[in-house]
Amino acid sequence: MESLLDYLEMLEDLIEGSKTMPFSNKVSLDKEQIFDIIADMRLNLPNEIRHAQKIIDDHDRIINDAKNKASAILKEAEYKSQEMADEHEIYKMAVEQSRDLMDETKKAARDMRMSSVDYADEILLKTENAIRESMNSMNLQYRAIEDSFSETIEVLYANRQELRNSNNG
């Protein structure tokens, strides 16, 4: 099977090899040979066209496949980019929540420490007041005992004086 270019070359050879007319550029050609070449071209032309069409179709298919792949890659890249942005946002939110939680925990610990100090102070104050009251009560009782002893000593002294005076006299 010959290609379309081969047939064109045959026509060129036929024209170049033909006799020119005197005093003109016109040539004398063998009509049968030209019709045979054209008939062969017609028979083989569909094959050439089919082959060319197949090449064009393959070209179009390759271009479309490349466009589809590029589009898919672009979509995947956009998805990954969005996913990474979302993950970054989630990370930022987690960090922010972590900071908030740490701040709340520190505040709660500070409040708890202050409450403990207040509670300890309250207990110590109550203990101090109880000891003061006990000490005041003991001082009152001591004074009462001291007064009682003083009175007893005075009575004893008076009794002794009375005894001495009654023995002397």
C-alpha cells in the first residue's frame, strides 16, 4: 500500500518525464496513467484519511486525557490545600482552647489557693480566739482562786491573831 505522498510523487514524475509542446509550457500526458494513479489514490485515500483521523483522534484523546488529569490533579491539590488549611485551623483552635484551658486552670488553682489561705486563716483565727477565751477564762479562774486564797489567808491570819490575843490576855 502506497501513501498519498507516493502517489503525488508519481504524478510529479509523470509530469516531469512527459514531452513538452513546442513553444509552450504545455505537456503531453498519458491519460490512462494519470487515471490509474488517481484511482489508486481514491482507493488508498480512505486509509490515509482514516489513519490521519486516527492520529487526530488520538491527539484529541491524549489532550483530553491530559486536561482531565490536570483537572483532577488541580482538584486534588485544592482539596489537599483546603484540608491542610482546615487542619491548620483545627490546630490553631486546639492551641487556643489549650491556652484558654490553661488560663482557666491557673485561675482555678489561684482561687483554690486563695480559698485555702482564707480557710486556714479562718481556722487559725477561731483557734486563736478559743485559746484567748480559754486564757481569759483561766485568768478569771486564777484571779478567783487567788482572791479565794487571799481571803482564806486573811481569815487564817485573823484567826491566828485572835488566837494569840486570846492566849496572851
